[in-house]
Amino acid sequence: MSSSNLIKIIQPDDWHVHLRDGEMMEAVTQYSARINGRCIVMPNLEHPVTNRELGLKYLDKIHSLTLGQLFSPLLPCYLTDNLDLDDFRLALVENIFVGAKLYPNNVTTNSSYGVSHIEKIYPTFEILQNLKKPLLIHGEKVGENIDIFDREKVFIDEELVLIREKFPDLKIILEHVSSKYGADFVNDNENIAGTLTPQHLMLTKKDVFFDEYINPHHFCMPVVKDESDLLALRKYACSGHKKFFIGTDSAPHHIDFKIPNLNAKPGIFSSPCSIELYASIFEEENSLQNLEKFSSINGPNFYNMSINKNCIELIKESWKIPEFTIYKNLKIKNFMGGKEINWKIKK
Ligand code: DOR
Ligand code: ZN
């Protein structure tokens, strides 16, 4: 339901978020739990979540930070070249792992344990396919001769096409789709959906890359691309297309890791304002009537889960996003921090 200044939608889910560990986790978890029924929590901790025991421990920590809240973390297993397959299968059967996450080696933060050659982990895809569990993919290929803006396309052409052919019944989520090419691939193929972040719907490379400088607060992987990409992604999101849904990829880093050059860690922290940003985007595209599909319906439908029972309301009221999230010794730049935004959660 929506009028010009009030939107009531089924409670959203965030199908891709980084809650981290330790103090950072204490600082950021509340921002995801404040609105979402469920979150897919990424397993790329400094010591990644690669087995059942680590999975149980990590879920316990999240539960203890969200006691009394209607909030369910869903955890995919971090795939490596040499997982214990029996342990992996058991953790999937027990629903400790919701599925698995493929990080190709060294494509982003904490991916140095990621997969070196995808054929090596075909046995894990076999297990996922048999158990009808999804494979979540960071779809980029890195290489000396691969331009940073082409990584998603090269991954699709050289890896994803093969995975799709070899495991036709495997349910795949192409995460944080960043290009028209990637979104069209999702649209054109079976058994695959895509998550879309606020930053890929709001920024282009002109907001990140300058002559001798990058804006570290707009630097994420995959990098944001051209206006034609942004427009294509907006079209898929705002039409309510059933294959696209929220995955904020909210990825906090302490400000010291955000030094303005290419050594800055990739990742944008948006969870203090993500649903509000999506609402503004849908409003700009005259598509507020489709926000609920994108935020609350397409995701559970693709994951074969129930749709949340509660609702949330957003009112049209201007507020300023705080510039930073500060907690104990941590200081994190909020995405769009310091900017005015038109939509606010109604308490
Ligand atoms: O920008 C990103 N940051 N992309 C990712 O895939 C990982 C994330 C992080 O963990 O910081
Ligand atoms: Zn991520």
C-alpha cells in the first residue's frame, strides 16, 4: 500500500549483508535487525565460516545480539578448495547453512581463502543441487589482463555459463549485480536471481574514480559502473521483476581502512539507511508501488521461504543520515552520511 507520503510494506529481508565479528558486529547488527525479518549474513570473516562448528558459533553470536527480536540470520558456508564434504552436507541438512557462498580467490575483502579453480569445487555444487540449496556467487574474475570494470562480464562468460550448463537445477544467486550485462544474464537464464545494492542503483564510476584519487567511501566490489548500467539495474529493480531483490551488501570498515587510494578496503556501510535509500530510488522512478515486491516478496519466493507476516511503514519526512556510526573504538562512515533523505521509518 502506498499514498504519496506513507508506504506500508511487508517487513523486508536483506539477502546479503556483512555483520562481521567482535566489536564491529556489536556495532552494526542492530541496524540490520531494526527492520529486516531475515538477513543472509556473509561468512567472509577474517577467519571465514567454512564448517559446521564455526557456523553454529557464528549464528549463536548473532542470536545473542538480537535476543527478543523477530530476526533470523541465515548463513551460507564459505566455499574453499578443500572443504570437508561430509561436514558441509550435514550442516546443510541441519539448516545450519542456508546454502553456500562462492568467493573466487582474492576478488574482495577476506577472499584469500576463496576458490582457486571452480572445477575443484564441483562436488560441493553437486551436494547443493541434490539438497536443493542455493549457491550465492560473488561473480567476478580477476586477472592481470582483466580490467576492473570487466570482471563481472568475464566471470559470467568464462565461469558462470559453465556452472549453469553443468548444474542446470542448481539455484544460483548472482550477488550485487553491477552491470547491464550481468542483469540481462539473470533475466535470460533459468534458476538464477540477482541481488541489487543501493550503491549500484545510485552511483556511477564518476562518483568513485578521479584522476589520482578514489573516493574510498564509494569503493566497493564489484565497482560501480556506467550510467547505462545503473539505468538498466534501476529498471529491473523498480519494475518489481521477480528475479531481483534486496541485498544491501552493507559492508562496514573502520575509517582507518578507508584511506583515499586503491589500498582502501572495498565495502560500503548502508544498513543505517538502506530501506530508506531504496524507497527514495523507487520514488525517483515513480515506482513506489513495486517497492514491496523488491524488498519483501521476490526474495522469499526465490529462496522458497515464507513471506514475513509483519509490516513496516515509511513516512515521507526529511532527515539527515548521520555521517558516522561510532561505537567503542570504531568509527564507520555511513553511506550517504551527512546527506538529507526523504523517507523515514515510522516508529
Ligand atoms: O565491497 C565489498 N565489500 N564487496 C564484497 O564483496 C565484500 C565486502 C566486504 O566484505 O567488505
Ligand atoms: Zn558482500
